[in-house]
Amino acid sequence: MTLADILEPLQQPLVTVLDTPVSWTEVLGFGSGALCVWLVARQHLANWPIGIANNLFFILLFAQSGLYADAGLQIVFIALAAYGWWTWTHGGGPGTSVLPVRSTTRTEWAWLLAAGAVATLGLTLLLSRATDSTVPFWDALTTSLSLMATYGQCRKRVESWWLWIAADLVYIPLYAYKELYLTSLLYLGFLTLCLAGLRNWNRDLAAGPREGAVVPA
């Protein structure tokens, strides 16, 4: 039995939305993604393993839809999830068990924006020349924004929610254009959860560091 044989059932249609079949992969990605963002907003440690499962489902989904940068992005997300899992449980350094919510520094913003601009340009050129992507710039932009946001999430930088909001505002019409209607709906839900997460993390930032901010899985 090959890997393709194992994965084939996940690619089968489960329901039809707007005359477009929706696969098990998209449905499972929908559920695990929504649960992950809800857990992040609550600063619950379980968001990291749930997020890794979500990344695996989306690798399959995006590769099938020609969103190659987004598919590759999931692999990076898995690595960042391992890093985020560690920082949330170790407080980001010795002598502390809780990683508090903090603001992004000017230095962090400078290198994040520079890295994001370079990544967007490089990925746009790569996707335009090496793949059959029909949306190279938008695929590259959402990839860069998502990486920037995930790094901020790993470090519990409150502004990471603004980056996620910006990414979601592009993802929603992009996935609808690609006829991934359930995923587009998922990202509309993500947008709502991001606003809730921004509110919660801003409240914690104003309150200052507190014990028990990380909830064990």
C-alpha cells in the first residue's frame, strides 16, 4: 500500500457547497483550524499539537489546489509550532515558567517588515517562474504575513494578531477564488477569533505578567 492509497480517502468529497465538492481534508482542516485559533486566543498550550494536525491537513489541501507557497508554508508552521510549544512552556528563557504577552519592539518590527518584503518578492518570482500558480503575488503575500504572525504568536507579541487579521483579509477572497469555499468560510471565522484574541491579549498586556498564563494540555 502506497502513501497515495492511504491519503486517497481524505480526498474524497464529503459534502457539496455551491456546486463544489468539499473533501474530508478540507472539513478536517476547517475543524482543527478553528479549534487551534480558539485555543491560541485563550493562551492554551494545546493549540500547538492541534495546529500541527491542521498543518498536515492543509499541506494536502493546498497542494491539490495549486497554492504551492501555502502548502510549503505548512511545513514551516510545523517547525514554528515546535518552537512556540517550547517557548510557551519554558517562558522563552531560563528562570521563568510563563511566557507573558508583550508588545513588539521597534527592532523586531524593522526586521520582520524587511524579512516579509524580501520573502514576498522572492516567493512571487519563484511561483511565477517555477509553478503554474495563477495567484503568485497573493500566495506569496499571505505566506509572508502568516510567517510573521506565527513568529509573533510564538513569542506572544500582541501585534501578531494584527498580522493575522491582515492575512485573513486576503485569504478569504483568495480561497473563494480558488473555490475552497469551506476554507474561505473558515478564515472568516478566523478573522472573528483573531479580533477576540487581540482583545484578550491586550487585556493581559495591560494587566501585566501573571502566573498560570500557560494552561497545560
